[in-house]
Amino acid sequence: MSRLRVGLIGAGGISRVHADAWRALGADGHVTSLKGAGEIAAEYGFAEVADVDELIGRVDLVDIVTPSSTHADLALRAIAAGKHVVCEKPLAATAEEAREIAAAAEAAGVRLFPAHVVRYFAEYQRIKQAIADGRIGDVAVQRFSRAGSAPQTPWFFRESTGGGVIRDLMIHDIDQAIWFAGPVASVYALQNPPTVDDVVPAPVTSHVVLTHRNGVISHLHASWVAPGMPFRTSVEVSGSAGRLRHDSAEDRVSRTDAVLAAGSTDYLPPMSPQESPYYAEIADFVAALAEGRETRISPADGIEAVAVAEAAYASIAAGAPIALTPQEAAR
């Protein structure tokens, strides 16, 4: 079997964890970017390619790790050439664009993978499985928090070009909230300080409340904080029979608080494995291609996360909750 030919578009910070995965999988790597492609090529043994169209023509699969505002155009160009696509989150800057990408991939008979990596973190997988197993009964409330140093690249701070703390940072937990509790019926959001003239301030904090169609309430917090502050995430899911939680500051341990069996003293799942979740998500996609199966996250999941993020911005602008129909959320 010939080696998979992969084209990486972009050479920013996230590109290296994708390149690590492709190298570990033995792919024949190619890279193009407005800047930094040479460094990636030298570091990972990839071929540097002059432009996007030449790269698309050389490869079987395109991996898009560029600013969010460029995702739709690059994905559609690759799909039009009959290439499979991996696209970093968010799938697009708007839900309309995300739906267009998914429809184009389906029509072309190629695979589209929105790279929502948190689904591949062992701690979150264990929580998902515990919910499915009924470990905490009926889920009632979910709480997610995600905070870290504000990025330094200017496009992150322009909501009109795909930036913003909700679309870039909180979208991870939007996807997790939906994965755990299902589709969203309404979205209410706040941000402090507010965005002014399309410029997102930093530090900045946003709080979003999701009401899921099954009645579950999700509270999501995201902050871009001062430079040098450590990155921290946490999740807590409460149900009728117990609680599941994980805090990255607590030695990366997932803990379940639940009614104990007779004679039990505690319940503590094992520590997380050392495998990179970025490797795991890309390996899953490659295996799905070879085996003709689905991946853990679908194009519809990518669309729904963008639709909820878009509704959050609409809620901030309106100062009121925004209802989502099943059609709008692509469910």
C-alpha cells in the first residue's frame, strides 16, 4: 500500500501537533503557508510547496490549520479537487459556510473531518462513557471552564474574520456540551469587556448558557487572560445519582462522585494515557478512511458547534436568548 500523501496548509502554532501526528503515521507530508513553511518542512521532513493549488494537486488529503476566516475557501478548493479534508476547529466562521463545506464534501464523495480534539482527551471520553452507562443517572446540569493566555496573532481579536473568544476557545466546550447532552434549543451569552468596533479586548471573559432540547442546562465559561498565565480547563456534569468532574489543575485526574457500592471506599479512574489526543484524532480519521467507517466527530457535529457559537454572538448583540431550530443546528 502506498504512503498517504498529506498536504498541510498553514504553519502556525497548531500546525506542529498536526505535523507530529502525520509524521508518526508515516505520511508523505507536504506543506505550504504564507510564512513558516520552510521551518515545518525542515523540522518534519515534509516537502515545501509554493502555493495552495500546487499542494492540493500533489496530495490525497488536505489538513487545514490556518486562520478561521480562510477555512471555507481552502476546504472548498480541496473538495472541488476530490481531496479528503481535515479542518481545524471551527469548521468555518459561520454556520452557513460550514453547511456549504459539508454539502460539497458529500456531493464530491470525499470525507470531511472537523478537528474537535477535546473529544479525544481521555478524561472527556471517560465522562462521556460514564454518562452513557448511567453512572450518574439523568444529567441535569453541566459546567465547563476554559482559560489561558490570550493569543498574540491579531486575527483572533476580529470577530468578523472568524476570531473571538467564543468561536476560538469556548467552541471546544460547546462541542463537549453537545456531545454529552445532545442538541441545543437556546443560547444566552454575555461577554466582559464587550467587543467594540469588531475588536475583541484582552483580557476578556465570556459566559454562555445552553438549554439543551432534553432540558439539560450547560454553563460555559471561557477567558483569554494575561500573558504567562497557565492554561486550565475543567468540567463537571451533575445528574440525579451523582457527579462527574475533571480539572486539568488536579493532576489530570477524572473523578466520579457517586453512590458507592456496599463495602466501597472510593472510585478513582486511572490516569490519562500519554498518547497525544492530536495524534489520536488524526489516527482515527486515517483509520476511518481505510476501514470505511465513521469517525468520532462528523461534519454535522462541526456545523452544530459553529451554529451555537454564532447564536452566542447574536445573543450578546441582542441582549437576549437566541432560539435554535433543529434545521439551524443541522441536526
